[in-house]
Amino acid sequence: MNNNIKVKKLASKKLLGMLNDAIAREIQVAIQYMWQHVQWIGVKGFAVHDELKSIAVTEMKHAEKIAERLFYLGDIPTTKPNPINVGKTLNAMIQQDIKDEANAIKLYKEIIDVATKEGDVTTAFIFKQILEDEEDHHDTFTTLAEAI
């Protein structure tokens, strides 16, 4: 933690760590989906080009929202993404994206549970909203997988 910033921790170490994990994940997929958006070619790529870009922007907004909450709760947001895996083929990209969204859904349900147990209704509410987006992204990618 930066020595110049003194803040009181308003959540458990476990919850704060989970929020930083969520930020690392959101940064990862924002970059991953944007690079996929740039690299997709052909008719199938053209058909989903704008959707990937839109999802990438949504993921970056999630990262910002979670970082704001984490900072309010007394910790410093990470700037390091989880490992980025763009993929070399359309199928590899989509399969990775399905996996990443499924992992997010699992993590965010855990965060909602921990936040609720700690009485942190605001964090639980934020993650319920984000979870809805992630489930929609998962649906988009699983639908795309059926088409390739």
C-alpha cells in the first residue's frame, strides 16, 4: 500500500483480495476481447466485430466500478491483469472467452456471498449488477460457439 495513503479497511482481507482478483480479471478480458476484436477477420469476424468491442468496453467499466469500491473499502486496486490469452483461431478465442466468463460468474457469486455474510450490501449489489452482464457475455460467447 502507498505510504502516503492512509485509509481504514472497511472489509475483510478476504473480500478485499477477491475484489482485486475481480479487477485483474476485468482488465484481462477487456484487453483480450479488444485484441480479439482487432484481429478477427472474415465474414464471421465482421459479424461479431462490434459486439466484441462493446463487451470489452463494458468489462473496462466493470474494472473501474470495482476499483472505486475497493478503494472506498480501504485497499489499492491492482493494475496487473490476469494472463491474457487472445487465441490464434476464432474457435480458440471463443472457447477461451466462454471459460473466462464462466470463471467470472463463479467468482462473482462467491463475492456476493462473502459480501452478504459481512453485511456489505453495497458490494453485493454492485456484483449482482455486474454478474448480470457477465451471464449475458457468457450467453453471447456460447451462442457464437454454436455458429463456428
